[in-house]
Amino acid sequence: MQPRPAAVRLLVPGNILHNSGGNVYNASLVRGLAQLGVSATVERVDGNWPVGSSEDRRRFARLLGEGSAAPDEGPAGGTVTIVDGLIASGAPEALEAAAAAGQRPWILLHMVLLDHPELEIRALSAAAGVICTSGSVAAEITRRHGTGNVHVALPGTDVGEPAEGSDPPHLVSIAALLPNKDQLIVLGALSLLQDLQWTAALVGSDEADPGYARDVRAALQESGLEARVRLAGELKGQALENEWHAADLSLLVSKVEAFGMAVTESLARGVPVVVRAGTGAVEALNLGAQHGTTPEGDESPLPGAVVVLDSDPAPLAETLRSWLTSPERQAAWRRAALAGRERLPGWDATARCVLDVIGAATPQAGHS
């Protein structure tokens, strides 16, 4: 049996407070590692990440030097440190100093650092290796830097109860109100569908970018949809489950998306999803798709749709109109989404993958 680490510590940015996919991944990974018998902890690193101040980077360097395994000890001899890429990619000097001291942490990369490739490549080069949370991120980081020792550990999913849906159909967009998530194009599309029956909810923090949240509120008021579109804010626990339970269709139309965990969370409840073409959300949607043909010889339907979008909401409105006016399409997407629930990996699979990557044994335990 290969050696396993005595412990895993995951250093995460302390300034990302909303319910982001990265935060969910990090917390779920630690939980999955603990369930496999590996002591795992999350340590928050204060600072204005992804590129912190000089003091932020010094603080990170001090934390980084605490508790990592030296190379002659191997993973079994101490603690393996994994650093969230939002910190690591903006503070390469800390990773270089750790490497010079014989302590090479791993980087957990949720997304590329678009604005500072010169910092990112230094950090990746100093790390023991890179664990990407999607195939699209791994491909992009390899294309940008030609980096070796890049691995993929896809997000897991906690399969929920199948959604019951609503009458009229209820659409949800679950993401923090941020320019990249493009709730404005969702509102633009819905404003073109006022002749049809539906309701919608935008579920996500309005504190991550207060200026954009004000723009969303203003657009909602101008559209005249306030009676049909609810700005729910960030929901957790049973309140979020209730929103999923009422949903018939989910929208994730981010301009850039590394993976889009809202997609698999939607499929985990049998709710089909519409995503933007050219983003990692397509990878997430395909994770729940059956590829090939049905027994009848027809092409297997996606559990939703992929839409080519720029700034014009019309293509999204057209896709939603075709779904809203076709009971047959609604039923086909729903069947595909329910079937997709059975194909989604659990968080135990993610944790095992990470253990494999860092050279640990994977204990033989049942699928959770």
C-alpha cells in the first residue's frame, strides 16, 4: 500500500465570502477526505486575493511554511499542503521560498489568473503539481504555460431529491450577482417572453458586487417583471433546497465559467440546465449526458441546452421560448436530467482522486 499523508491542510482565500463554487468545492473536498480517514483542515488566508498586498503575501508565506512535509519525508511523514489557486497564483514568491526550503505545496486551481500570467507561471512552476477542478481549466493552463504535472479532480455532487417543479414553470439562476454571471442577459431574455406563463428567481449574493447588484435591480424594475422575477439573495440549507424543489429549468449563462457546479447541482435534482457555449459549464452539462443514441436509434438528448451568446439576449429568449411552448421538449429534457442524476460522481470520488494525485493510498470504502 502506498503511503498516505498524516494530514492535508487546504489554504483558502479569506476574502471570498459568498457561496461560490470554489468555496463549496473546498469545503466538500475536506469533508470527503475526512470521510476517507485522512485528517483534513481548511485554513483561511486573509488578504485581497487573487493578488494581495505585500503584507498579505508575507502572511501567506508564513502560513505556508507551517506543517508541510519535507521531500525526504514523503506524504506519509507529515502534512501535505494544498493551496487554492486564487492565493497561490498571485503570490509566487511564497511558493518559490517554500520550494527552496524543500516544502513544495500543491495548487488547487479553480480558474486561471487572466490578468497576471507572469505570476501564475512562477507559482505553478514552484508547486509540487497542479490539481484542476475541471478539464477546461487543465486544458487552458496547459495551453497558456505548457505546465507539466497537471491533474483533474472534477467536483462531486450530493444527489438530492428530484424536484417537483411548478405550474407555471419556474426558472432559476443560482449564482452570485456578478457581471461575469450575466444576470442582465437573463433579465433581457425574460423580458422578451412576457406573453408566456412562467416565474423566475435569481438566487445569489447581492453583496459580492454591490454596483452590479444595483444594475440588476434597476433592470428588473425597468423590465416590468417585478411580479414574476424574484431576487432571492443568497440562500442556504432548506431555503435553497426549497428553491431547487420548485424549479423546472436552471440557467447558468456566465461569460466565463471554469466548470459551473450549479449545473451538476441542478442535474442532481433532475432539473435540466441552459448554459452558454464556450464555457466550462458545457463540460458540467455533458457530465450528466448519455452520449450516443437511444434504443430507438434517436440521438440522446442533452439534459438541457447549450446557447451561443454575446450581448444579445434574443438567442437565449428563443431557446427558452421553444422549451416553454413545447411540452414534449420539457418532458425530454426532464427525462435526460433525471437520468443524468445517476451518472454524477460523488464527493468521495473527488477526494479519492486528490489522494491518488498527491501520492496517497485510497482506502477501500463504499461509495457515499
